[in-house]
Amino acid sequence: MSIDQPRLRRTLGDPALGRLVTVLARRIELGRPLTGQVVLSQPSDAEVRAIRALLGSGRVGRGGSVTIPLDQVTAALAGAGVAPDLRSAVEALAGPITPRATIAATEDASRHASLDALAAGRHAGTIWYEQWATEMAAGGTLTRLVRRNETGLVTAAVAVLNLLPAPGTPLPAVAERATGDTKALSGTPLANLILRALALRAGSGPPRGGEAERILWESAGVITDDLSSHVLVLGLPAHGDHPLADWLTQAADRHTPFRITLHQLVTMPITPRATVVHVCENPSVLRAAVAAAITVPLICTEGVPSTACNRLLRALAGTGARIRWRGDFDWTGLRTTTTAIERYGAEPWRMSSADYDAALAIGDSEPLRGTATSSPWDPRLRERMIETGRAVMEERLIPLLLADLSPKTGSAYSSE
């Protein structure tokens, strides 16, 4: 028997029976059978009249409450050809109702599938990835995704992270490879999940604003915009048949800082002309070098090296140039130094535990933040930073750094 919708709305669908329908819907939700009786307290005159009309005049008493035999309601609807059973009638009026137990079982299965996907990620076992996965599971994010039936975002996030780091890869290409949608990482909830993971990987807080997001993507080698990815240099001439080589050489000759975009490095390949290059993290160091008339090549990463910066450093390493590297005495500084050593054979520059202690003794320092990491070139440095819990920014070492870069050491590049 099919449901006669017009007659159902005139009978059980009477607005005066709304309380009864709500009670029955609640029973379905709780997984209870639609049998036995329903008692409505303090029924209104309209409710009594509607119930009598549904069950037949004289079958319903009146007092402080009214008792409704559900088997009679079922029989009345079926006998009149309105609905085959009470549940189908209630759902026709209230909409589909899934019992809570069924919902809980489905959500539990989705949660376990998501946890399995997280555990199978390529980076599983690393500190930052495990912290990200734990935050997802314990911080409410996974629960919200499960209840919204959006756990596909977890699987997609793992797929994206499995591709990272991806040096020199445009963001749309990463999105397409992981999800099949080139726009899947452009300001989407999926992108937010990935950026949180990358922030933990970089030892930083959640990104605030487009620039912070770009830096995080670039920390994993992903290019969000080859014009906004850039690197600041001083005194770095270059060989090449393109204008960029001339611009760099002229800027070096004039002792002028020069900012190179990734687009320029890609479209106008150059060969940097240097035997030794120093790398700092903060622009204030490079600015001080300008004021001190420093002539040796200096590159500023401006925090985590951008894709443009890494491309330039690869070119330098390819020429056999010595790369002397330093960053802030914080966990990000240690991570970038370790990466530079591994990728480019860089030499730590004023990055020893002794340098840290000397800088720490000069004045107050800010607290260390983020996840601790190693210092393979000087294990004692990590130990001391954990002991003190303090970070020392690079600016405190500017006098020493300028002394290292002093012109008396001679030019680090030839005029050939």
C-alpha cells in the first residue's frame, strides 16, 4: 500500500496532532517500536477532537491526560487506505528519520576509517604529523567532519601531504594530483587542514593572512604565485645571457640590495658568481650590511626560505660555492639550518651552543615556541635551548656578523 498524501495530511497530519507526531518521531529516533500507548498530558480541546476524529468518536476519554493506543492508530490508517504502517506515515510527515544507534554506528565507522587513513600517511611517525593527527582526533575537528559527513577531507588531506614536500610545484598541480581538482587548495576547508599541518611542520602558529599562508606553502616547496615568491640578495653578481644576470651584477657593483622573483629565476636562468655566500634570516642583518658597506655576497631568507630562495641556493650549490648559513636561535632556525646542511652542504655560521650562550647573556630573550627539533651540527645547542626555554633573534648578533662579513676578509667573488 502506498501513502495517500492528501488524506494523510488531513488525518495524522492535522496540526492539532503535531505533538503526537513529534512523540512518535522521537520514538523512531531512539529506536523504540511504535507499539503500546502514548500518553499526552493536558491535551487541548483541539487535540482531543483530532484524536477522536482519527480513532473514531467515543474512543477517547478526557481528563488530565489522554491515552492513545498506537495499534489503533496503525489500524485506522491502514484500514482507511491512508498508510501501510505508522512509521511510514510519521516519516511522510516529519521527513526521513535515522535511529540514533544507526547514526552512531555510521559515525563510528567513519571515524575509524579516517583514523586508519591518518595512520597510513607517508609522514606517519614524524613529530609534526602525529601532532596534527592527534589534534584532528582529539580537538573536535574529526568529530565535526564525521557529523557533517565530510570525512573525505581527511583522506584528501593525507593525499596532499603524501605529495609534500614538492619543490617547485605549483599549488594547482599539487591539488590536481591529490584530488583531481585544481582549485581544491584555494581557500578551501581542505587547504586549512593542510596549512595547519604545515604550520606544525614549520614549528609556527596557525597562519594569519595570505602572506603567512604563502610562506607555509613555500616551506613545503609549493609555489602559490611565482611573482610573490622572492629572495633578497646583496653583492651577488651573476653570469647569464638574460637581463637578470646584468641586473644582479649592476646591483652588486652599486652595493644595492636586489629582490629576485621566482618568475625571474625560472624565465631568466643565471649562474651566480661567488665562491662563498653567507645566508642570514632577517632583513635587518642585510640592511646593516648595506650601511657597513659589506661587499661579500649575502642572501636573506626572510624566515623560512621561499621557493625562489631555494632555487637560487641550488644554483649556488651547483657551482660549488660555500654556503655559510645562520638563522634565529629558535626551532624554526634550527630546522632551516638542518635542511640547508642536508640540501646544499651548508656550513653553520655562528650557530653553535657557545654562540647561543654568548648571545643569551647579552640581554632578555623571548620564550621558545613550537615543537623542539634537533641540531645535528652541535647537539649541545638543542639541549641548551631546551634548558633555558629562550629564543635569541639574529639581530642580537649583528655586530659579530658584520665583523665576519667585513671587507678586510676580501671579496668572495672574482671579477671573471
